[in-house]
Amino acid sequence: ALGAVGSWMYEYQMGITTDHANGDAGYQDFVLQPLAGGIYTGLEGSYESNYGTIESDWTATEGTIDTYSATVPANTTATLYLPVEDESVVADFENIAGVTYTGMTIRNNVQVATFSLASGSYDFAVKDGKLTASIADGYIVASTADKTILNKVIAYAEDEMADENFNQVIPSVQESFKAVLQEAKEVAADIT
């Protein structure tokens, strides 16, 4: 029972947990739901998961969270349940890479704004009654990869496949060629 206090601090105050209802375990897909309360005006902590360090940090005034920062390790995703008032969610979150607003809900008897978070570090703040989000300072955002050579190889492969001699190639080699070409096209479509 002595560990219950630590568990409460991680799972409720910092809000780092798994979605027990869906059977999720291992923290590849996890939940963030920080809860301020009592005399606490802030909390900063982390959890060392198998995928990397999950960070959760908030400040509060009179039991209401003002700022929240989180880090979602590489190759993981998180669902953030941020306790804010419905009318504070007026910002457009579409231009923030890795952040998807999915709506308001009630979770653990608390009204929350729900966000899907990709790997990255994010800052949320409520100022003048409006919730904003941004990519944390110092965090490197994935940029568009240079695929010039890949696109040339894809064009060459498509030309070879369109050639009438391609039909004379062994069927299993044709299938393998087409599969690899499709994979190359999927890589070319991925901006990162």
C-alpha cells in the first residue's frame, strides 16, 4: 500500500497512465491527464517507459491548470485529456504538427479537451480564457525529406514496368518488383 501514493502521483497528479479500459499496456500508446488540486501550484515529473522518457509538467492557479507541457517519446502516441473549460477551446490546432484536437468529453469525472499527440514535445497554455498549443522550444520538428533520387528511381522503375519486355519477366520477379515499387511510392508520400 505504500506504493499507492507514488502511483497516485504518477497516474493522477502528473497524469501519466495507460488506458486500462482498452487493455493498453507498455506505454506505446498512453494517456496523459494531469489533475491539479488542493494547494499544489505546479508539478513536474517523468516516467521512464520502454520507449523513452514521458514528461508531464503543469502549473496551476487556484486548482485550475494554466500551463501544461508534455513529451511523447519517439515511436509512441498519447491521448491528452486536458482539464479546461469548453469555451477556452477556440484556437485552430490544425497547424501544429503532431497535435490533433478531437473534442470535449468527460473523463474521470472531469471535463477535458481531448487531443491525440504524436511523438514530440508540446506546450499548452490558457491565457485570457483561451487555450493555445505549440511545439516546445528546442524540439526539432520533422521536416520534409529530400526525395529527389527516390523519385527518379520510381520514375525509372515505372518506365521499366511499362516496357513490353516486362511481361516476359518471371511472374514471381514481377510480383516482387511491383511490391517494392509500391513500398517506394509509400515512402515518397511520407513527408518525413
